[in-house]
Amino acid sequence: MVGASAFSVPAMAAGRLTIPANSMRLMRQIERELRDGRMLTVTREWQVDFAAQGRGIVISGQQVFAKVDAPEQLARLAAIEEARSTNSMFPIMLGEGGEILAAGISTKQEDLAAAIREAEAMIKLNSSSATQRAQRMAYLAQLQQAGGTLLEQMPRDLFYPSEEKVHSIKPVNLPDGSRGEFEFSFLARCAPGERWLAHAERQIITRIGDDERRSSETWALNA
């Protein structure tokens, strides 16, 4: 993981915001808990450049590192994911307030509601006469799969965060009458003395009774 030293980079003005004058290293790491308790971890890094464009900002970038850590039985899939290029995510367009306009969207309440609806539909479709424990674990896996879709979208204020913590818990109805839930949280910090991102973490917990699985996403922007 790249160390935090973005405060040493000279800044230039872009509308009301300042931007790093030199290239930066953007890191993203996603961790997902698997059914057996082991973790799947995907780490990527990009070299990125900020430039003023009108009253907004454009971020160009190129992937420079990718690593997938997965259990042995997932080795072939891990190799495919590790080799995948993500350069098409650039350029990223920001508005004058630093919000993402053209790449990724924020996780809004309607996004979370859509994931909950997806989970309920998946669970209903895949319900069977399995034992209660096996069924509960199947429900949990389906909840996690639906919740994981929220990590595919960049937070709208990722690059110029508000530093206000976002936290919510939403229930999900299960076919057997019990209830599961999504717990979502997001917190970001700016570089010392600047307004651009230093570190951000997003976490989703899917829970049924005492059983839960965690998915997390970490971003860092450094010189």
C-alpha cells in the first residue's frame, strides 16, 4: 500500500479547488469475505494526473499495478482478473465542487434500495428445501453478492471528499419470514492542508442473525 505523502505536492487552482501539480498514485483495494471465511483481495494502482478544464477538473490515468490474492481453487479466475485492464475508467470528469460527473456515481439511497430488491429477488428465486443452516448461509451469500454491486460505483465525492461519515442499515425480507440487513458505511479524509483525497474506506456488512460477511473498499491518493 502506498504511503500517505500527498501534502508535499505543489497545488494549482482549478475553479474554487486546488489540484496536485504533479502525477499522483491512486490505489484501490477491495476485500470480500468468502463462504469459508477466507478473503478475496484485489489491489490496483494507477498513475493519475489532474488538470483544470473550464471550472472543473479532468483526471487522466493509467494502471501500473494489479494483484489478486485468492484461495487456490480460484487461481484461474484470479489470474484473469489480475490481467484485466481498467484504463477505460479514465478520463474522469469532476465538477467545480470536485464531484464526479462522468465516471462512476455515488452510492445513493436509491442504489442501496436497488441492491436490496436484487437480493430479495435472488433469494426468492433460489430458495429450496435445504436445511435451515444451509439455507441461511445461501441467503447470506446472495445478500453479499447483491451488496457487492455497491462497490462497483465510485463515491461521487471520492477525489474531494466532504469528510462526513455516511452510515446506514437497511433490512432485507427473507422467504422464511426472517430478516437480513445491509449495513453500509463510508468515510474519507483529505490530505493534510489540502482538499483532495488522502484515504477513504467503504464497508458493506451483510447479516442474517449472528451470521455476517464483510466487503470493504479502500482508496488512497499519494505522491
